[in-house]
Amino acid sequence: MDDPRSEIRDAFEREQAAHPPAVGLRPATVRAASTRPRPEQPNLQWLAMVATIVIGVLIVVALMSSRLTNRGAISRTPASSAATTSPAGDYGPPPAGVNLIYVHDPGHRTWLIGYDWSGKPRATVKLDPTQTAVTMAPDGQTFALGLYAKGGNWQFLDSFGKPIGGPTALPGVINPRWADDNRHVCGITLDQQTFAWTLWTQLPGEAAKRVAEIARDSGIGQSFVGLVACSFKNDTAVAVRTLNVPTEYWVIQLSTGKLLKHRDNLPPMASIVVSDDSSLVAENSTRSTGMVDAPASSTRSATTIRFLTKDTVVTTIDGSMGVLAFSGDKSLALVTLAPWVGGQPAHLGVVDLSTGAVVWQDDGTTVFDWFVVQPGGRSFALSYSASGQPGPGPATVLIVSGDGTAIKLGVYSPTWW
């Protein structure tokens, strides 16, 4: 039979390797054994038996102490983790690939809250204190700093609010807008020397790209040429010349600058609205804006929606209605249900284009600010001025779905101005 002390020592070392004893236990054990009083006339066999028993007891004590110490350390881990949770109102980083609607957090000056299209808060973006006038792309995956400010200077930001590349400068840019890929920004410039209107596009982190010269005026202030659609999915952009009312429009291929279509001498209409993918165009009746001074012969009796390139009519709606936007899937239209004058309360509705039915409408008593369209979907996010004055600032924000339901998110300053 092997020496019991050797077996006990080996077992002790193996057990200690897996469960180290509490600090100072082994030195204390050694000191206790070394200071034990010796009998005056020791019996060596008896001493060996006593030593074996003492060592065994000490091993048991050491193992129990080691396991209790380790168990105590594990039990403290959850308390440590709980202390690092996010503060109230922080919804964490944006989830990848989820379309979000961003508003300014009223409790934190530099924070944005990202809601998904079901009305659930999903993200918090914490901006640099110097970042103001942030505008979201329609899918909420990109931002631009100073996009609508005068001077044509802006900075692209990623989904976390971090700069992409350096500041961009496109002097004199007019009417910049996000393209339907939610990444490019498109805009038109007017050369003050040649009076040439030129189409440009820009991708975050890259220089602005000149696409084509659209038209020229004979002098400054002769007319206004604005961009109403820019689609990288269909490789087209649409620009409209306005002189009190639309007079002509151009359809331009983005990749080549080629003119695909030009319509001039347009019949009288109040405005032209094009779907984000440049496939549908709404020719809004002059009645939709209450142009009572227009000659009766020039007043369109209906608002007409047609395919842009084919000119074939898709549907018509009452001329007192004006289309503001098409839904992402082009099955619905956000409209004014009664003649609307800018800066005054608007009576808004959502119309099913296949049936002409109004699936949702508001009470028409609040000043409407602006909207954002759900990419590829059937919903709209709307903001109504909380102050009663049009323009950026606190607004009541709603998500209106294609089934006619509406979700009120609250009073926020939206990021689509």
C-alpha cells in the first residue's frame, strides 16, 4: 500500500490547482503546524498518525474555504454588471439594416431617438455638441449636417453620427435632396455668370459629380429650376422649371447625363410631384392650392397621375386634392384634401390609388410642417407644428400607416427639415 501522506498530498495538490485556497490560508496552516507543542518523550509512530490526521483535517478545511471563496466571487458578478447598464432613455446603438425615423431627444440636447416604423424606439445617436441642423436620410442610415443651410456646405455622417470624409462644398446649390438609394444627395446649381442650371450628385466621402447642364436663362431671376426626384435605382432625375406655375420639365439619365425626356408648354397646373423612383408623376390641379384668380379656362378640373416616361394616365382624383408624396410602394398618395395655402392649416389625407378611397385623414386644424416616406413601404411620418408657425422646431409627430391607423410618437423636433 502506498504512503497515505503521499496520496493525501497528491490529492491536495490536484484539488488546489482547480480551487486555489483563500489568500494566506496555506502559510497559516504551516505556522499552526510548526508551533504545535511537542511531547517531552515523543512516540514516533503516534506522531506519524497524529500528523496524518491533522493534515487531513487541514486539507478539508482548506478545500471548503477555497470553494466558499470562489463561490462568493461568482455571486458578485451580476451586481457588477448591473451597474453598467445604459441610462434611462438610451436605447442603444442603431440596429443594422433597420429603417428608422429620427427626432431630437428633448431631454438631451445632442441626442437623437430612432423609432422604427411600428412606433417603437430602437436607437439613440449621440451627436457631437457642435453638430446642429442634422437631416436624416429617408431610411435613417445616414445623416447630413447643414444640408439645407445656405452656401452649399454640408457634412455627411454615418448611422452613428460620425463624420464620413471631410466637409463638402457645392456653392450655390439649390433644392438639395436625398436620392432614393438613401446615400447620394442630388442638387442643382445656378451659375451666376452664365445663368446655367446644372445637375450634381454626391456620395458620402466622395467629391460632387457633375451630371449635366439642364437649361440656361437669359438673366438672373428669370425662372426657377428645381429638382423633384433623383433615383439611382432607375438611373433618372427629374427637374422642373417654375414661373409662378410649372412650365416644363426634364428627365435626365444620372449615369450619362443624357436627356431622356423634355416636356414644355405644360397645361396649367399648380405643381408637379414625382415618386422617389421617378416612375409616377402627379400633375396637381390649380384648384388644389386655391388659385381662385386663375382664369376658369386654365383651371384643371382634376389632379392627374400618370407614368412619367409613357405619359399614360394611371388615375385621376378630385382637383381640390393635391398630391404631396407617393408611398414607397406607390400604392398610396399623401394628399391635401382641400385647397392648401402654405403656412395655413392643411387638411391631409392618404388615398388608395387603386380605389380612390381616403383611408386616413386628419382634422385639418393644425399647421402641417413636412413628412418622410417609409422606404419601400406604405407609411408616412408627418410633423405638425406645435407652435402654430411653419418651419423647424417642436412638432407633433405621427406615423400614418396604409391601413388607416396612426401612431402618435409625441412632440419632438424632427430631423427631416
